Amino acid sequence: MSKFYLMAKKSRVDSTILYQENNTFTTWKTGHALSEYFESPLICYLDDDHLNGVLPTFYTSPAIIGKKEFYQDLLNCGVDNIEAQPVVIKDTVNDREYTDHLLLNILGQVSCSDLDKSDYSVLNEDMTVIDKLVLKKSNIGDLNMFLIREDTDCIVISEQVYSYLTSKGYKDIYFEELKVI
């Protein structure tokens, strides 16, 4: 049976934090094409309290924003369902701009969580937070990377992607092998 992994950004005390001022993401839904809702490039700002921190491989807020080489690594290992758009990260205090990141919109929400066996909380009718994810193999399909429809903050990758990314030596990405039934 194939293995699948949860992928997330490792939290670091010395990491930078991003925010976005306009409302690009109020009309766009994660996992759906950006289409007319997106004006390129996406402009994000470094939080003033974390200006000298490390820029991680990827951020998960205000969206999945990753370094260009990370995006290329995803393509190299068989991920073919990502829409990428330019991002400019601004440090207004030091008058710097970073242009080596992309908005990585994962196309594909898969309803494959087994909520009877997962640990989760329902915050409201539109938001479920899964703390311990269990997957239903029969619902997964053949994607190498996808979002869980029940909790679109859950990024799932195949064993192929996991093996490739770990071989590249990323230190700031968290991986957790998922139970598949």
C-alpha cells in the first residue's frame, strides 16, 4: 500500500511572519483556480517584529507561498497540480523586497479523510480542524499532492514526493506519515 504524509512548515522562533493588506483571498477559495480573483504579483509584507528572521521554504499564511526552488523541486518529483504566481515580499522598515517566492495554489481538494477515525474539531459549519488525520485509500486517487477537503490546511503528499523532498535536505518542513485504511 502506498504511503502518504502530512506536510507542514516547521515552526521556528527565528522565522519571519507575513501578512497581506488587500482582500485577494476573501473571494478566492483554497484549492480552486485563482482565475480573475488574483492580481499578479501578490504583495505581502514582513511583520515588523520579525524582520531579521529566516525566510522559510514556504509559508502557509496568508496562503502557501514558497521559494522558487521549492516549487521547482515539487515539479521535479511529479507534482503537476500547482498553479504558481509571482509574490513580492516587502520589508518596509529596511526598504527591501524579496522576489524569490511564488504563490503556490494546490489545485485539488480530496474528500478522503476518515472522520470516524480522525481527531478533529468543528469550529463552524464551514471550518473543520483535523488534528490527527486518517485517510481512506479508496478516495485518494492518483495525485502526488493535494489538500484535504474537510480541512484545507492539511497538505498531503505521496511517498514519491516525501522521498524526493527529504533527499533534498529541507530542514524546515515537517512530515508526518499518515494512517491509510
